[in-house]
Amino acid sequence: MKKILSLLWLMTMGIAAHAQNGNFIKLSTAKFSTGNDAAWKETGFDDSHWKNIKVGDVWQEQGYPDYHGFAWYRIHVVIPSSLKKQSVWGDSLRVFLAHVNDVDETYFNGKLIGKTGAFPEDKGGYVSKWPAVRNYCIAANDPAIKWDQENIIAIKVYDGGGSGGIFMGVPYIDMLEKFDGIVFTQTEINFLPNAQSVRKLTVGNSFKTNITGKFHYRIVDEVTQKTIAEKTVNANLPSLGKETYTLAFQHREGIKLFYEFTESASGKTKAFAEIAPYLLTPKASLKPMINSAAVLGVHPGSPVLFKIPASGQKPLKYVVKNLPQGLNFDPKTGIITGTAPLAGDYPVSVSVSNALGKDEKILTIKSGKLLALTPPMGWNSWNCWGLNVSDEKVRLSARAMVDKGLTEYGWNYINVDDGWQAPARQPNGEIAPNEKFPDMKALGAHLHQQGLKFGIYSSPGAKTCGGYLGSLGHEGKDACTYFNWGVDYLKYDLCSYSDQTAGDTTLFAQQKPYMVMRDELAKQQRDIVYSICQYGIKDVWRWGVQMNGNLWRTTEDITDTWESLYGIGFSQTNNAAYAGPGGWNDPDMLILGRVGWGENLHQTNLTPYEQYTHMSLWSLLSAPLLIGCDMDKLDEFTLNLLKNREVIAIDQDVAGKQAVRVINDKQIQVWVKQLADGSKAVGIFNLGEKYSKYDLDFKSIKMGKAKVLRDIWQQKDLAKNVAAVSCNIPPHGVRLYKVI
């Protein structure tokens, strides 16, 4: 009799690219064809004339660079009966397909075994589910399985824009075992006053059957590789049940936690390890501190909105002197509004005080041709909510940005990415929001009232990456609509515009759509930051500024893996000369906190070491800093990363110099950024898998003695009058210094 299992298939985005079990069949290649025909699912269909394609990489990288729409994979695989015989449980055959961009319908020898998302012809229309893991099962006794014979797995795929196909993992077939039902879930870590940390771990059973075994944990010092503590306990997990375990350890860098659950019947073990989060940013001072960049770029005659970012014990008192004519200031909120003055530089004196003290700063308002004189900072909805973004979620994110103190450190953009557009335009051609966004103008006004800026998303193509309406042929109408809604930022994503350029490899073909929207935005009497998102094609950093671009994507989308972070962040070695005030190289959004792209929200798969590297490198690169996580669920560790005023100051330095790589020595890289005050920010990165000791002689990076050597993350001076620094760097980690 066939068993129906209730499985927790919604695994993390960073799922391992190999089988969970020892016995598995890797699915490496498939027959492939663009188009769509129902006959292609049948086992008897002759696909011998189809091309071979690698399963696990998008088809755009395999000879179909401009194709979007329907395609089919047909995987031929012999499944030995030994796979079933060697299985202890023997219940179900699993077909793991990693991720699919964007919708799939999967058949096993002609039998439908799974579908994720919705095709354009389905009731309700196209629904992208690219972030979801495709993990389908078929009962081991199902007659559809041909043991010791060839089987056909046929996958119908629809790509609505951007990349297409099976990707982000290596597909495989294996037999489920009971230990596959074990799910480790971390709760928020607690940092206690006595330099102790407490982690609670829940071990859950996602199957509708009892699982017994032993749970073992071990706490290890990564530097010495010595075990600090360990324990083994018996575990009995009822159907869909769970147990929670508490681990206590010293709060510091270098603690690694190992978890294992060994299932009784099979003796197989589900293992998981994590680096314990640790806080480096000191507790913020209760004295007032102004945390803004020293410049603000505006266009003459445009509306101005600027909230003075300042931290300290509330209430704070704001005072602004020498404000140019046309601008107003609210001393209660610290928000400057009004109309930008005539072209020129206007030094404004800003002070913030409370009962404990006072801080002062000169803010130079530069009225002229340039916006974004320092890289934009804020939040974007995509990496968290994907196409599930809504007015409610955006408002909650804005409230969290204010309530959790991020606005006090300069985070101010709230950007709505793809998924807000109605299916059809108004009779007059105007774009309209869908039912998830009842009133875009009211949303913009709501954000502005809090001193936040309002960002929106579109594509120069007919459709966005998510299959929503783009701006093709309506650029002028859309720019006017953005003006009326009070939009401050436009992300313009290439997506389906590549259909317009099929076969045209000229530079002009890439520039044309961005020229069109550039000219339409220039007609609006409003400062709209222009984000060019076309993934670095034709070296966009060389010409993005000619499009009036304020930032331009230099790479493909980032995901929350070390491989993605490394491949994107450390490849920014040939574009430093093209970044500066008004125009920035954009290596994509931050992958910190809880992310998920609309599905499977989970804590980022980056280790704490890698997260410090992420924030450090992006700041050295003068990259736009756009948070991509669930703002309402920000934990203490992530907030600690995002609220370090000295790290942010490196990113927001008014000189606008991008760091350059000066040492690439085996597994160590050193990046140096020239700062406006004459000092330098130095990042020493360990790309290896273990702690690494490194001595940096300042002569090797063309620097003399440091009057002061300062640890930027810990916000403390380490030494004076030194010619070198010695450090021990965690794996995939960083030491970030300011050398004065």
C-alpha cells in the first residue's frame, strides 16, 4: 500500500549540491529543447535529435543566451534495484532537482510527480517560484518506476525572464531514509552580560512516523581545534514532533558548534555545524553621535527630503544653521524638507544634543547635476519577499527600519522590487499597482513622513523578470507616474528587453533602453536615483555614468553562499576607476539576516565570519548598501553588523574612492581604500578554510608607519607608530583596519 508522507520539503536556499544519502545517482546531463509539446513527457518520445545540456546550470550559459519561455529537459537514467535493496526504510524514491527558474512540471515515466509555480496558461496566470527547492518523491512500489531499466524524467520549465532552467545545485536520485526527516532549526542566539552566549537548537521530525536515535553536540574552539564541551542524549521524536536543546558557551569569535542525530534503524547520521555568532561592534554610546555622510547631492528646484541620522539616548534635540533659502527644518524629527536651492555648495551646520552631550557636523548640500554623492543605503524587498512583496510588508519593513534604529545610521531607502504591477495598464496607458498595493502615492507619502525615501522597480522590456508589466513603449508615462507617486529611486532591470536585442551584440543595443529612461527621468522635477541593472554586460561601469546612472550592477544576482559572495565581491578588481561621487559599481544587495526570495525564509547561509567579510568588502568597495532581509525579524547579530558607524563611514567616505586589491597571496587578499582625510582603510581577507596568521608590512602596500592603527569593527585603537600589523584571521573572514 502506498504511503503518503508529510514532508518538510522547503529546505534552505543553500542546500548541499549532493545527495543526503551515501547511495545516490547524480543527474548530470539531459536532452533539451526549447518550446512546448505535451508529447515530450511521454517515455516513447524520440529525443535523440535534441541537444545535450548540463543539468544544474542555467540554459543562458549553455548556448541559449537570449531565450525566455518554455523548454523541456528529458533525463535518461537507469535506476538499479540495488538502490532500493540497500535502503533501510525503502519507502520512497526522491528526485531532487535543485532550483528551477521559474516554473516546473515534473514527470516520471509520464506520471506527474510534482509542480511548483504556475504557467501563463494556468488559471490565475503565471506565478514564479524560482527560489523554491524542487524535491519530489514517488513511492518505491509505484509501477511507474522501472528498476534496472531506463527511466525518463521529463521536466517542463517556463522562464519568465532573466535566467532560465535547472540551476543552483546538482540534481540527483536517491532513496529516502528516516534520518532525512530530521530538521535542525536554530532559534535566535542570546548574548548574556557575563560574556556568555546561549543557543537553542530544535531537532524536528518532518515525517509522519516516529524517529528514534541519539542526539550529540560538540562545542569546539576553532583556533586550537580543541573540544570545549560535548554531550549525547537519547532522542525519541514522534510523528511531526520536536525536541529543543540548549547550549551555553563563551561569547567570542572562534566557537564552532557541531550537531549530529543518528537514527536508530539505519545507523545513519544527519549532521550540521555552525559558527556561533559573535558581536564585534561595541554597544552604542548614549551620547549623541551624528552618523551621516558629510555631503548631500540635490538637483536645483527639486523637492528635498533628508533625515539627519543621529544616535544617542532619546530625546534628541536637533539644531540646523545656515540652511539655504527654500529649505525647512523640523527640530523634533531632524528632517530637512523644501526645495533645493540654485546651483552651488551650501555648508550647513548641524548639531544634535541630549542630556549627556552634544555632537556637531558640517553637512555640505551640493546643488547641481549629481545625486548619490555617496552610495545609497537602505532596504530592497527582493532578497526577502521576492514576488510576494506587498504594501503591508513594505510598511512593516519601514517601521522596523525606524524602530530598530537603522535610520540613525543613515539607512533611508525603502525600495519595492518586482511584483507590484497590475496585469494591464490603465486605458490612458498609465501603469497601475496590483491588489497588493492599494495606493502607491499614499505609500510614498507614508515613507516620506518618516524621513524615508521611496524606491520602485521596472524593466525596459515588455515584462519584468517576474513576468509583470515592464516599461517598453511607456517610458515617458511611467516616469511621470513615478513623479506623481513621489518616487526617489528607480531600479531598471534588463530582463525581457534582451528579447529586443536578440542577435544584436553592439554596445548601443545595451545602452539604448537606459538612454530612453534616462531622458524621461531628466524631464521630472524630482531627484530620482537611477539604478541600472543589466548585470555588467558590455562593461557597464565604463558607460553607466553617461546614462545618468547613479549605480550599475556589475554582476549576476547574488545568493547567500560563500561561492556567490566570493565570486562577486572579490571579482571587483578592474572597475575601481569608474566609481565615484554620483555613480557607483553595484555588486548587488546584502545577503545578511533572514532571506529567501519569497520562499523558504531562513537565516543567511553565510557564516558569521563571511558576514563580517561581506559588510567589510562592500564598504571598502564603496558599494551601495541595500539590506535584503526580513526587517521585522532582524536579530541582534545582524543589527550589530548593520549599525557599526565606523564601518558605514568607510562606505560613505566623501572621496568616493573604491578600494583596490594590492596583495593577492595564495589564500590572503589585501584591499586598500584611500579616505578623504588622508588615512586608509585596509581589509585583510582570509579566503582559506582554516584560521590563518598573517603579517602585513605596510611597506608592501606602499605605506609608511601608521601614527594610529585602529580596528574598525571593534572601534578601538590597537597601536601607535607601527610599521606592520600581525593578525590571526578566521576562515573566509577579515580584519578591517584604519591606518592613520
